[in-house]
Amino acid sequence: MKRTLASLALFASAIAPAGAAQFDVEIINLTRGSYFTPFLVAAHAANASLFTTGEPASASIQAMAEGGDIAPLIADVEALNATVVANPASGLLAPGQRTSAALNTDDAPDNTRLSIVAMILPSNDGFMGLNAIEIPSEPGRYVFSVNAYDSGTEANDEIVGSGAPGEPGYPAPPPVLAASGSGGTGIAAMAEGFVHIHRNVLGDDNLSGGNSDIDNTVHRWLNPVVRVVITVN
């Protein structure tokens, strides 16, 4: 049975490692107006995953999905001897932009799965999630289209706020705040309680009131929101 990283449980695997030891990862923001907070890129063992759809999110996923804080997840995966690249874009990844990371698992041959997560802004608790895919072993270029998920830990009120776990509102660093409205009264009042495909932000076209602080002419998206390209030489 696959274990979440929050459990920090390791089990011996009877299957020989199959993934490439050295590979490059390119991450491309496919959205028109959304940003991504710092990415966590981790190669880890096959018996772990960062999240499970249909199940409650861990506290570490909550911290990432609500405020862009990947430090708890880094601690989780490093405790599992994962190979980690954190924040390859050195900050926010803007619409249409890309970043890359090089991974080397020579010293950790059991790390045959790849996971990548980052919060999508503006959103209350939305994130992109590539979850424990098998790292290709044959040379080539492998392309993955990645959807946005909702951690289900915060109501999607779509109001500018602190972004702290357990507090309402979404974080709004300068480029996000500049495109956000104000005075919204809020949309959803309750969190869903489980990880699921994001229903997209709703927004409105009233930047000085209405239900939402999110501009629906700029920030709405259609899945997929990210393209990940793995290159094995």
C-alpha cells in the first residue's frame, strides 16, 4: 500500500530501481495570468507520495497549498532520503515562463519516482501536482501535462488575505496584488476536506467589490496548468 510522506514510513522494496540516475526537469507555466510559488522537485522511493486524491491533505501539503511554504515538505522528503531541488525558479514563476532542475540519484538508487508541487496564485489552496510518477530509464524526452488540485483545507473565498494555514484569504505578493481587486465579500464559506481536482477560480469583473478579489478576465485557467518535460540523456 502506498504511504503518504506525512507518515514518514519506509518499507523495503523487492523491485530493483528502474529510473534514470541523472536527468533534467523543465517546468513550464501554461497559464495566461497565474503565478506559481517556489517549486519542490523531489525524486523519492516508490512507496511514498506527497498526496492522495480523495483523502485529506497532510499539514505539509496544507502549508504549501495555502501559503506557498515548501519547508515542511522538504523536511518530509529529506527524512525519506529523497533527492531534492527546491525553488529552482528563485521565486515566483510567472505566466508563460519556465524553470529547470537537474537531478542526480547516483547516491540514492531507490529514488525512482518524481514528485513536483507548487501553489498556484491567486487561489486559496490550489496547487499543481505531479505525484510520484515513475522516472523514465531510457534516454529521451518525456512530456507530462499537469493539472491543478485543491488541497481542500481552506474555503475558496477568493479574498486577499495572509495565506497562513488555517486563516482565510489568499497570499498576494506584488505581481498578484497588482492584478487583484479589493472589497470582495467572499464566495465559498467551507473547505471541502479532501484533495481533488481544482474547480478553477471563479472571480468576477468588479475590482472594487463583488464576491471575489480575483479578476475573472485574467486569472481563470483550464487544466492542464503546467507542462513538465523530463530529459534523460
